[in-house]
Amino acid sequence: MLRILQPFELFQKAASSVCIWLNGEPTAIGKRAETIWNDSKYRVATDGAINEIQKRFNDVHWPHIVCGDFDSLDKKIDVKSAE
């Protein structure tokens, strides 16, 4: 059985994808990445990524799941009341 891999298909079908936001250089996340993040069915972020997501609160959606040991999470961010 021949299976054709199409790794860039997620750019066209983000609504059925999972997007994971890892720690990294904040300037590396541009508008295209924000669009993929916002359009994804499920959004997963590391605790360190939450700080950057909070800064972009007006442009990006909150993740469905946050994972990590929460040592790098800004103490001012209230994740318990996040929607």
C-alpha cells in the first residue's frame, strides 16, 4: 500500500490539527505561526511559552493544555481562571 506523505498539509487544514507552542525565541513566532495556532483544533503550550502567549493576548488564543513543571511561568499569570 502506497502512502503519500504531505507534511505541509497542516497549513491548509489547521482546523483538524494540534499545534504545540514550545519555548523559544519570541521573534521566531510570526503572523503565519499565530494563524496556525489560532486555527488549530487543539493548542498545547509549555509553561515557558505561556509568558509569550500572555504578551500576545489580543492576537492569539489561550491553549487547551499547558504542560511542564511550571517553574518558568510568570507568577502574575492566573492559569486557574483561564478560559
